[in-house]
Amino acid sequence: MKKVEHYVQGNWTTGKEEGIPILDAVTGEAFTSVAIEGLDVPEILQYGRTTGGDVLRKMTFQERGNMLKKLAFYLIKKKAAFYELSYRTGATKIDSWIDIEGGFGNLFANASLRKLFPNQSYHVEGDAIDLSRGGRFMAHHIMVPKRGVAVHINAFNFPVWGMLEKCAVNWMAGVPAVVLPAPSSAYLAEAVAREIIASGILPEGALQIINGTVKTILDTVESQDVITFTGSAATGRLLKAHPRLIQESVPFTMEADSLNASILGEDAVPGTPEFDLFIKEVRKEMTVKAGQKCTAIRRIIVPEKLVEDVQISLGKALDKVTIGDPRLKEVRMGSLVSHQQVEAVRNSVNDLAKEAKIVYGNLDSIETIGADAKKGAFISPILLRADHPFQNTIIHEREAFGPVSTIMPYKNLDEAIQLAQMGKGSLVSSIATNDDKIAKDYVVNAASHHGRILVLNRESAKESTGHGSPLPSLVHGGPGRAGGGEEMGGMRGIKHYLQRTAIQGSPTTITEITGIYQPNAKYKEAEQHPFKYHWEDIQSGMSMKTHKRTITDSDIISFANVTWDHFYAHTDITSLDGSIFEKRTAHGYFIISAAAGLFVYPNKGPVSANYGLEDCRFLRPLYHNDTIYVRLTCKQKVDRDVASAEHPSGIVKWFAEIFDADDELVALATVLTMVQKKQTTLVEMTEDKIQDCLNKLSEDTKPSWGIMTPQHMIEHLEYTYRIASGEIQDFEVATPENILEKVHNSLYNYKPFPKESHFPQLKKGELADLQYDSLAEAISKFVEARQEYLDYFKEHPEAKLKNLVFGELNKYESYLLERKHLNHHFNQFGLL
């Protein structure tokens, strides 16, 4: 029997002992085992801190985010194999989708957070703080990656999602991970980890995985490490009290048992959309993953007059749930993960049944489709009813981690809130109501005991993600019994793995440390106009001082007429008495516009567009005949993704200080511009460069990749030039319509064509027939065809012509294609 393997210290390995057998949850077949004996845990942790951590910490947030994005795309292509393994855990296709593709979604979601962080390896948090009256001593906060490892001790129910929702966050922060999946489903986590390692996308040491229970894992953790735990509250409390955690002050986040409650609003009576939504949501939360969800609904709190209606309706809904082999399309609920889990759920239900009555389901009888109920870890959905929920408190204390939930009544909303709070803290609660006053009262008063609250009604139902779905952009965790942790939560989740440090110094020093210009810092006078620089060459503090401009009466009147802004201070000087204005006053937005006129560089250059305005302030009125000038300084650079038809660019935030003739600051704003990045990967294809490459080419020149001969390459280029000149247009675009825009827009990026690119009119591995007798003749025809292409667009500069791959191209786009295409093939033959 093959053992589940561990990936530690750069190698795949297995434990030395025979191992614990792991059974297929559906068939009962023992198909693998887990063994951890012989693993050197202290060395594994240290390997992560050094080998993985050293590389991750040096990467910028943008690099880390793009790494996660690339990994998510890679894993999606491998997902079919993960689904096959997931069925062995008892999960249906829908259950597996939540786990597998939900896990990949966490990578995508966290990757997108790179846009909220600076283009550097550490974060600058909040605003600067002035610590002196003279403005020469200040403070800021930075957040740097911790120099430890994230140790994730995960539960069995979501082996993929549980791993990736945690790792995505620590990787974004620049911290490596050591993952410990629960043994009963570790084989699925191993399969995903194996593909992650094989991809080579993560730096070595960023991920290590120990597939099994290692009781000594916390014995050698250090203060820079971070521990997360998902599982039972009892186990979590034991881990949290480990002496090493206390000694080293190691951060510990726990996500534990959670007796989540869903409340039916008093207005949501039978016949309303909210009642139907409530029944549907409870059934879903009871049966998805066979109830093995930390966010599942355990307590169903309903108005006492509606208990019977809910019980009957929910029973009918559960009748429709087919149980059996999760591979079958007709099956709606699979098995629990193991027979041990079945026994644990049975014991919990028996304890609950001492104070509540089973009103649906049977622990001793279950009908299954396509599976043997005795061999597999199957159990029936169990619905209990507790008519005295304030006296029968076990329903607020004991969780059955399976398809089990308890109905209980309330007299008024205050009672419903009190019952929800008796769970002593949960990950999530929900309320179905179309009355926003009820919703507000519940949310405000119940929020102290819940990590997340969903309000479900007819307006949000179609787009709602549901009671049980944690989202990467929101905090996932809960107070009290739920563990007190706050996993994920957008930027907040990433900050959990960063060390916040207050830094103090002069504005100039703080500017250098943070990479963000601070007011009163020394300027770095630009050698040329700042708008002439590409994004990479602009530095924080780079500055220029403009010439001056005097504001006239005519300027103010003209601006009022153009904008229709006839506020009295600008247009009616007879009404100034009692106001803060002394004379005809310039519009604030005229001041900003006039400032732009002073600092904008008129010629075409790297600055491609105005991107916006932030933090605009007018410090005192400006009147006609006042004179102003501008000090424009680079405040900050922010990277951005480009997917549309535009060249790669970043955002530059410019600090615009507007002064009067006496050098008094009168207004300020942060101006955002979109600035193009340098193109350094592709060689410009000038006449001389093309001729130089052709001179190097001979019949004997060998390609670095592919099967083309030199003459095949030249004839191929000649053919594409005849397409570009309009001579050949009798073809259909080969690229599918749904991705054509994305493919077309890729012409604007600076990435070379992939080596495996192939021409759509030829099959892979196939060469076109040669048209000419020699390479020399082919080159002559190539030069001729290129000249015809240039002449065509000289005579028809507005023309658009079809391309086989990229669709309709204009003159500029044809130039972009030519540059990429020639670079691709000239590099193929070593000519550049």
C-alpha cells in the first residue's frame, strides 16, 4: 500500500513506520496510509525560515501576487485529478468544487490584493504623523515580513481550501508555510502540494507539507513564527496552552467548533420568499459536505408560531436529498470522511437527543444509491427539535460535526438574539428577513458574538454567497467558542504575518525608508521635466518648480462661464460682506486647472493619461491679480495590471504644492498620472537591424527551437507581410471569439511570443511547402513584401486589416505585431 508522502527540506519522503491505514470514505477500501516517524521537525521549520523565507521576503508584493495568480492558473489545468481523489473523501462534485476551486479562488483573490500594497517588499501603513511643530521630526509605520514560518494545522473537511486559503495569505506577506493536513484526507492535500512543487512557480522552501499528526510540531517554534489551527475547540485549547507558545510569544490563531445559528425573522412567514430562502439555506448547510463544515447551520432559531411549519417544510426538503456514491449525478449528499467521524456524530446526536427530540432522520437506517451504507461512512441527515432552548442548554454546547441541526423557538427578537449568543461565539450567523429594522436590530445586538452575519432576503438572494461561504475579502473567524481568530480579511489577513514597526526621523529620512514622499522632505531636483521619464526612472522626491502665473479677473469670469459655476464669491462681488472672501475669488478647481497648466509637459511622452486626483485642499482664497507657482514632486509609485489595448504602465502620484508670490502654501493636491514602462525586451526592427539579421542568416543556420529551416522561416515571414499589406485577406480569424480581445490586446505588452507558438494554418509538427528555389530568392521576396506592407499603410494610414491570430489590426498594431514576430523568429535562429 502506497504511503502518503511529505515534502520537506526540498524532497519528497515517507515516514519510516508502517503507517496508519486510510480508507476510502465511500467504499471502505484501505488504499493508502500515513506515517510521520523519522521526520526532523526542527530542521524542517528552520529550512522554511531560511531557504523559503529568504527568497519570499525579498520579493515585492506585486511579484508575490503575480506568483499566486500564475499558480492558480496552473492548478486549474490540473483540477480533474483532484476531483477524482476528492470523491474518496465522500465529497460530491459540488462539495469538491467548494474545496478545490474555492481553494484556487483564494489564490486569485489574494493575488489581486497586490494592487493595495506598494511596489516593494514591505508595506507602509496609514498616514505620516508629525511629531514636531517645525515639521522636521515625524513618524510613520512600516510592516515587514516576519522571519519565521507559518505553521498551519488543518482540519480534514477542506484539505485543499484549508491549505490554500491560509498559504495564499502568508505567501502574499512574504512568509513560507509548513502545512499539516489531517490524516484522513491528507492524500488530497498531498496531490495538490505535489503539483505546486512540480510547477516550480513558488521558490523552494515556500511550501513544505507534513501529511499527518505531529505532536511535537510546536516544541521548537520561535517568536517569528505564526501558528494557525483549524479543528476542535478542545484540541485548540491544548495547543494554545503549549509552553513554547507562551515562552516565545508566538501568535496563535484558532478556528474551532462553532454552533452557528440561523434566525427566521418574524416577518418571514410561509408564502414569503424569505421563508422559502430560509428552508433552502438550512437544507443546503445541513447537507453540503455532509454537514462537515465549520460554518454549517447547527441551530435553527424560528418564531414559536412557525416551528411546525419549519419542521414540516424542512423535512420535505430533506426528503429530496439523495445519499450515496458522490460520483453519481443523482446523488446530492455523500458520506462523512471516515467511520470514526460517523461514530463521533452518532455520539453527539445521542447526547443532544437527551434534551431534544429527533424529528427527522434515523441513526440506524439509511438508504444509499450506488454504495454500501455499511462499508462507507454514511449517515442520514438528522433534524432535532428543542422546545425549551433556555433550559436545555446542551444544544448550545455540543456540536455534531455532520448533517445535524436543531430547531428551537423564540418569542421575540430579543429572545432570538439571546439564543444566538448562548452558543458562546460562532464563525457566522444569518437571519432571513425582509424587514430592515429587524435586520438592523439583530445585527447590531448579535454582532458581539459572531465573526460574520448574513442578512438574506429576496433582494440579495440571487447573488448571495450564502450562510456557509467564507470569502477571502472578509474576516473569517469568530469570538469565544469559535476560537477568537480572524483569518483572511483582505489586507488585514496579510498583515497578520507582518511585523508593524513605528519609525521616527526627519521627513527626508522617512521618505527614503518608506518610498513615499513626505511633506517638508528635501526635494530631488529633476534633470529634465519629470513627465519625460518612464515609470521605472521616476523616484519618490523627484521634483520640479514651475514658472509663475498671475490670475486675472478675466480668468475667473471665463472659468465661471465655461463651468457654469456662478457661486457668488466668483461672480458677485457685491455680496461678499460677512463672508470669508475679500475680493473676487478664483474657483478652487480653476486653481487646480491652472496648476496643471503650469506643470504639464505638452509633448507626447511616457505620461499617457491623467488618472485622477486625491487629497485636494484649498488653504486660503486666491483673488484676481494673485500670482501662483507649483512645486511638483513624485509622492509615490503604484504598479498596475494592464489587460486592455495599452502598453504596460504604472501610476505615479504627484504631490502638487501651490504657492503664492510670497512662497506661502495656498493649495495642494495629489495628482495621479498613468506612466508607461520602458520597453526593454524587444529589439526595434529598423531597416538596418533587419538587414543585419538577414546578413547573418545562411542555409546552415540552426534554430534554437522548432523544426523550421531558415528558408521556411523567411517564407513564413514573407507570407505574413502579405497578410499585413492586405494582399491576402481571404481567410477567417482562427482565434475563438471569446478570447480574441485578450489575444489582440497582448500585442501591447512587452512579452515575447512563446516558443511553442504555432501558425494556425498549419498543424503542429507540420511545415509548409517551400515556394522558392533558394534562401536568397526567399529573402528577396521577403524584403519586397515588407516594403509593400510599409507602402500600404503610408497610403492608407487609417486602414484596418485582418490577421489570422489577432483579428483586426490598425497601422500601429501591425507595427507591434511586426516587432514581436520578427523578434520571435530572429531569436529562434540566433540572429539578435
